[in-house]
Amino acid sequence: MKHNFSICPHCGCGCGLYLVEQDGMIGGVSASQNHYLGQGQLCARGWTSYQLLTADGRVRQPMTRNGQELAAASWDKALETAAKKLKAVREKHGQNSIGIIASSRLTNREACAVKDFALGVLETQNYDSAARLSAVPLKFPNQANTQSLEQADLIVVIGSNLLEDNPILGQRVLSRCKPEEDRPYVSPDLAHVIPGPSARLAVLDSQKNPLAKHAGLFLWSRPGREGHVLTALLKQLVEKHNIQSADPEFRKLKETLAKLSPGQLLDGSGVNHTDLETLAKDLSSAKSPVLLFGKNLLHQPEAFEAWTALTDIALLLQDRLSVLPVMNGANDHGAGRILNSPDGLSYMEIIEAAGKKRLKGLILIGEDPLKTLPGRESVDKALAQLETLIVIDSYPNDCSEKAEVVLPWQLSLEKEGSFNNLDGKEQSFKAASVPDKDSRALGDIMEYLAKTMGGKLNINEKLPEPEAVKLDPFKVIEIEGAVLPFNLELGSVYPHLYGDEGQTMGSYHLAREFTGGYIELHPEDIADLGLRSGWKARVVSDAGSMVAVIRANHHIYKKTAFMPIHFGGNALAPFQYDAKLKTPVFKGISVKIEKI
């Protein structure tokens, strides 16, 4: 029996694992006891990751379009067809006529190959990765890592459902905040030692998620109001706790905050002044506070206000406060930095340009924008305007059906490479399994396409430095009231992960957890609608409609609703993104619920 080391291909924790091989067959996974973050632990996604290798739905061979149908083809024919079509678009429409959207689960070398192919062969600046959907990594003045939690006396988690999105990190936070008498026995073979007295835990989120139930202080915001709450917190720190800065922009920031009243910021947010003042007091007095934030903070109409308030807080408290962005994808930190084009279009802008016929060709690598983006109908129409669509993926998706060429791509468990996890730590791994015989490494695919198109790759594997955050005297956005009766929020639900459904659905143990979508409503709202939990209802928005099973949830506000994004819920969201961050909007969606 052999144990082959690799890195978990799912979330940004990047836990170490071993594929268990016997008689040439992979039949299970064991956790790495020596991995600095996992420390002998894996979540359900990690434990079932070996099932991705033999998933029934996996793309096993290249395919090319023959009329209305995709048909199996040889690698030579498929690559030649893809190169020919891309070359034709480039020659006909010139530079920047082709876009590339790539998964943030590419290895660093693969991401570098994609960037070089885009710039040197396709002659396009329009490339981006799925890391954009959770915000591209930026550099904070006092960047935290998971080891920072061991010295923290206060941990603040904002907009992240850690115990579901990044479970191992969530458990580390939870353990650090447990009273000493409740801490588990630490055996000699387990490195997860919890030092010192307990840290205090504060959570700001629009959902009463599992971590929030353990928080000493929970600020429960209505969906889409988190930015106003953070602005109010910033105002408290500056005006009530006399937090100062020598930054030349600080005077403008104070003037902006002075024009805002606490009522203007907190009314309608669900958060009361007392809890906000408690958090401000805790932050101003803590010696080693750590702030973690995730994608849920940035998937709202006022994402830039929320982001600016958060970064301003981090900059004003940089002598004590360290910040850890919680990465969604396995290589958000690496791919997000490499595939961040300063002069090109972002993920959603690429799709938007296709819809306006300004972009003529598109390569999708491990991404399905029909599932990951808001406004499914708009995305569908945009893809229909393309002259050429090439899909490179391990699993079939909705975009595959529209492609001219589909190429099977090796899983990370089948190849050598490196990921940078949420700590920014580069973790190298070798192939832990023999690759599927008809799949190829992405680097090989890029090199062949480059050669066929008359170019050559010159891969530079050096990771660019992330852009440093700056103090910003921002403008508060006025939030419009909902037009329809309910305020819908779309999000991920464990064990599935936003943007990772192709992989989690490839595990039969994970796929069986949910058989379809549902909508959560407050029990009183269900009664007022004349419905019952377990019944089906029609959910209607300006963007679309769908039927979903009703679930009662006491832990959401009345007149709000929650749906998983994994089962087509994105059809209800308009195609909308933040103008500055380019992050999608999945909160504040006005919907009505109809009895059927």
C-alpha cells in the first residue's frame, strides 16, 4: 500500500493529504499529520477528494463540434481545430479580440503559461481568474497568517462562513476562542496545541452561520448592509476612540465621516449601536487583534464601500491589527496574482464584452460562468454572440455544450505543481495518481496551441507582488429599498463550495447531500404566504424565475430569503458587478414568492 502526498484541490486552506493506493488503484485518502495547517485534519471535501479521479461524468476525451453535436476527436485534431479557430479570430479582429477566463485552481506554472499564451500568442490583455469573484489578493500593511491566531486576543470574522467554506481554518478559530476548560485533550501525536488564554470572538455577517453561534459578540446585519455597518464602525474608532493617522488622506476621511450620522448608517441594518460600540471598544483596546474577511462581504451592491471601510480600519489600526483575507479557491492567492491583468477586462467584463460583440473568442479553463455568475440568462446570451468558444475542463458543464472544442484537463491530484494557500505559502506537490490516459496537463495544451499558432511560450514563474491597500476617503452609497417583497441572498452551502461545484459534484458522497435547490424563509413569512416547509414555491425576480422547495429558518430576518447558488439560483440575480472591485452581486436581490 502506497501513500502519495498532494494538496487538497478545494478551498484556500490547502491542507496536506495522501492518496491511498493499492494494486494500482486509488481507494481513499489519509490526512497529513505534519501539515502545518491541517495537522491531521481534513473536511468532507478533502476526505472524498480521491473520488474526483474516477467520477462518472469526467471528460475522458477531446471533442470537436460536428454540426449541432460534439463528437469525439483525436488530440491532434482537437488541438489543431482550436488553434485554427483562435488564429482566425485574432487575424480577423486583431489584438484583445479574445479573452481567457481560468479557474483559480490552476497551479502557479499553469497560470503563468496561460498569461504568457494570452500576451505572447493571442496578443490580448483580456485574461482573468475566478479569484476575481472573491476579490483579487491585495497586500495589507500587517498581513496575518493562520499562525497569527495563536497570539490573538481578539478574532473578528466578517463576511465569511468559515466552518463551511474553510472548515479547517474555522476549527482553528473556534478552538482558539474556546474557554480553557472546554478545550479538547491534546494528544502527543497531534500538533494542534492551543496556547495561552482564550481569544474573544466577534462575527459580523448577514447569516447566523455556525461560527456566529459561538461568538461572544455577533453583529447580525441585513443582507447588503454590511458596508454601512463597517462605515459606522470606522466612524466610532475615529471619533469616539481617537484613532489617528499621519496619512495625508486621513483629514479627508475624518471630514467624510463627520458628515455621516450613526442613524444614517445603522438604520435598517439590523445592527444596534450598543453592539457596534462594543466591537469598536474591543478593537481599540485589544493588543493583538486578527481580522478575517471573506467573499460574502464583497458579493453585495455596496461592495466597494464595505471594502474601503474595512481597509481603512486595517490601515488605521495597523500597529496592532493584522488582516487575513479568506481565500475561496485552492490557488486564489497564486492564480489571482498571476492572472490579474492591469490593462485588460475582468471576469464579468469579458462576458459583458462578448454580449456586446466587442469580444469575439473565449477560452474557458475550468470555469463555467453559466453557474458562477449572476444573470444566467444574460451570460447565456453573451456566450451565444461569440465566434469561437474553447472549453478546457475535467468535467462537462453547461458551457461545454456551446463550445467548438472541448479538451480534457488533468486534475491537480494527477500532476506536479504548486498552490499558494490563504497564508500566501507556496506548497509544492507531485503527481499523486497516474493521469487519466486521455487528459493532458494544461501547460502542454498551451504549448501546443502556441506552436500551432506560430508562437512560443516563455514562462516566468515569479509571482507578482500584490498591490498594497491605501487609505481612501470614500463616499457612502445610498441603498435603494427593495421593490419586490423579499430580499434574496445567494450563497454557498456545505459541502459544496462557490465555484467548485464541478469538483464537489464529482464526489458521489458530496453530491448525494443535496438533490436540488431550496429557498430558506423565516417561519412567520412562510405562514403569512399560506405555505409550509417542504412545499414548493415559485421564486420570481426581474432576472428570472424558478421553483424551489421551502425550508424554514429562524436565523434569517423576516422578509429576507436565502438560496444556494449551486442549483441554478443565479438565474434570479441580475447580471451585476461592483464597478471598482469587479465582484459579482449576489445580495439585495428583490424577489417575490408565489404559491403553486
